[in-house]
Amino acid sequence: MKLALLKCYVTMELMVFKLSGLFFIALFLVGCATAPPQNVENVCDIFDEYYDWYSASKQAEINHGIPIGVTMAFIHQESKFIEDARPPREWFLWIFPGSYPSSAYGYTQALNGTWVEYQKHTGQWGADRDDFVDAVDFIGWYNAQTSKRTGIKKHDAYRLYLAYHEGAGGYLKGTYNNKPWLIDVSRKVARRANMYNQQLIQCRDTLESGWLWRTLFGNDESGGFEIRNKKFAHLTVGAASIN
């Protein structure tokens, strides 16, 4: 009887340990998630909040020739900058969650097959759809491929988005002509791309000049020079103690 009770106690302890581990893993994953920017209507505010996003977007522009405003407008339309975005799932009897209508996922809403194609052509086998750095590079790569195949200009967000939704083949066949809703959405994407590009003109010099400070400390305008000086003094003391 005592042996049975001991076995039961040990089993229960193991169950509690496993559940605790799962709980802390869940907390860790939630803590690592990147929240959408607070103001998605201004690309300067977006990059001010997430400076590494600017670095990644600039590199994608260099690599593929697609303007930053176009890439950011695509991501806004596809996911509103939600890293693990999915299309609304189906429900059975309005109670039980069913399957998702497609494999679209992440910032770009790229399908599984399309993402694998990107990985294959770029060699980026570790790229993830919920990683912003990989997402902006994917948008740049995909639109550059579309431009090469269709002749669409790389700054033409309207036509690039039509092709992004329909595929290059569908675009060349004009399948979007039977989808007035898609034409409206594509125009909205083009307006946002133009807005983002105009906003970026106003803040790009600031983003470029402040890259070292932002890399070390992140953005902190609210505290002004007083907080910045404290941070610098702390860094200096730390460096002195190391020496």
C-alpha cells in the first residue's frame, strides 16, 4: 500500500513538473513575441519603434530594388504587422474550431509552397514567415521576380499587388479584371506605399544618422539628453571598470 502511494506521489510530482515547464515555456514564447507597431499609419514612427526593421527594410531594398514604402505597404495589407497572422479559421457549428482555409501565415501571408520556393532560390533555409527580417526580404524577392517576368516597374505598388495576389501568370492573363474588390485593395496598397515613401523622405536622414545610438540604446526621445547622458555615463563607468 505504501509503495503504491509512493508511486502515485511520484507520478503526480512529475505531472506538476511537466505542466510547470509547459507554463514557463508558454510565458517565454509570449515574452519573445513582437507586438505590432503602435502607429502603423506612419512609417517613421514604425522604424522609430523598431529600428532593426528599418535596417532590414533598407537591406531588402538594396538587394532587390523594391522601395521600402512598397514593401511596408504590402506587409500592412497582408498582416497589419502581426507576426503570426493567419486567415480566419473555419468553425463547425459555431463552437468547434476547424481548419484554416489556406496555409498563409506570418507577416507576408505567404503560402507554404511559395515560402519553400523562396528558401530554395535564395538558400535561406532557416528563414521564417514570422521573422520580420525574412519577411521583408521575401517581399522584395517576390516582387523583383514578378517585375522581371511581367515588366511591372519596381515602384508600381498597384500592379505589383495585383500580381502578388493573382501570381505573375494570373496577372498576365488579367484574372484580376473580374475582381473589383482586389482592384480596390490594390489601389489602397498603392496609396499607402506612396504615403510611406513620402514620410520616409522626412525622416530617413535622422534614421541614418542615429543608427549607432539606436543600436546601442534603442529609441528614447521622451527622456531627452538627460537620460541619454546618464546612459552614456553608465556605459563609460562600465567600460572603465572592465579596463
